[in-house]
Amino acid sequence: MELKDDYGKIEQLFSVKDQVILITGAGGLAEMYAYGFAKNGAIIVLASKTLAKAEAVCSRLKEAGCPCMALEMQIEKKEQVKKAVQIILDTYGKIDICIHTAAMCVRHNTLEDNEDLFRKHIDVNMIGSLNVNRIVGNVMAKAGKGRIININTMSCYTVNTPDGFSYGVTKAALKQITKWFSVAYAKKGVTVNGIAPVWIDTPMMACRSKDYWDHCVDQVPMGRVAVPEDYLGIALYMASEAGRYMTGQTIFVDGGWQVNRTFRFDENEA
């Protein structure tokens, strides 16, 4: 096998320089991805249902000399997704990477009648994800290249908390959406993968009690919950040439939580 002179060099393998990246949402993870990819030379587009949040992040990026655009977009509204995508194409001519963080998470008792709330989660987390993956993915497929990264959750694999039914069930659907689109786009130069975090110290989780957080930490072998920056490296891998042969996967980044089934006992007892 004859290797090119620059083959395997980190600066080439993981490069996202001059790549146009669409990030849905503008919360804790989305903001971190915006900063992280911008620092590596990417052109950032933040699309959020709350335009003011996206504009605030973009303003800070522009002050640091990083190109950024803020757009209003409710992912469950197909025409809004199409409109936002067209604005990006009119401005930059392409979308190289999409990190889909936007989601709905409203907790409720599993056994109570919450059909209306469940349908809202379906609209955002399932229909919205379908819109993003299909509309953005088709643009990438037409160009013959692209990376889609769907931000998921530990709850797509297991029952995490008793009040997370609608979120967990619809995120489990996102894991399947990731698989189906990965196969559909496999020969079109587009990869589709997911990242499944555990508990992250973000504003969305700030309302949880100290007791809740203490129990979370107890379940993670590394002895701490995650912070947004823990999820930058895996995204750079999935978004770059380094991840070109991986598709259809939803990867845990969890401090060992998934493999941990240990329990405490008296090791001195015979």
C-alpha cells in the first residue's frame, strides 16, 4: 500500500477547517460544539427555536473573530428546516457537517395519562429529527459528502429515570433513525452517527436536586458526571476524515457508566 506523504497526520485527519457546520439548538452542548469547532477553523451556523440564544452565542464567536450565523428554526416544522437550509446554501453554498442537538425533554410520571405531552415529544424528537436528517442529508448526498451527528442520550438504551418516559422512548427512535439514514446515505458519501451522553452538567439539568446528582455520581466509575467538553473529541472524530468508515453507530461517552454493574460489599468479610 502506497501512502500519501500527509496520510495519517493529525492536522489533516481530524481537520474541520473551512467546513460549514449546522448545529441545531443553542443550549449547553450546542454552544460547546459551536466554540469547539470554531476554534478548529469551521464556519458555524446555529439554528434554534429561540433565536436570541443562538444570536448571543454567535455574537461571542464573532467577537473572537470566528464566522457565525444564527437562524431561527423549529425542527418539527419542515418548512422552517427547508428555509434555514436554503439560507445556508445561499450564503455558503454547502453544508459539510450537521450536529443535531435540538430536542424536547419534559419529565412526567410514566403511569399517568400524558398522551398530549408524549405527542409533543414525538413531534420534536422524532419528526424533527426526521426533518433534519432527511433535508440536510439530501443536500449532503447531492454534494457527494457530509457528516450527520445526532446527539442522543443514555436513555435511548435503558430506563434511566422513572420520569423520563417520553424523552427516552423518542430518543430510542432517534437511534433507529440514525441507523436507517446511515444505510440510505452509505453510498452517497454521507455518514450518520450518534453520541449518547450520560448526565451532563448543563442548564437543562440544573433543576435536579443534590440527592439526584449524588446518585448519578455513584453510578459513574470515573466518579463524576459529564461536562459538555467531554463530547467534543468524539464529535471531531465523527465529523472529520478520521471517521469516514464509521456510520450507523450511536456511541456511549459515559465515564464507564454502561459497563458498570458493581455493587458495594464488605471485602474483609470471609
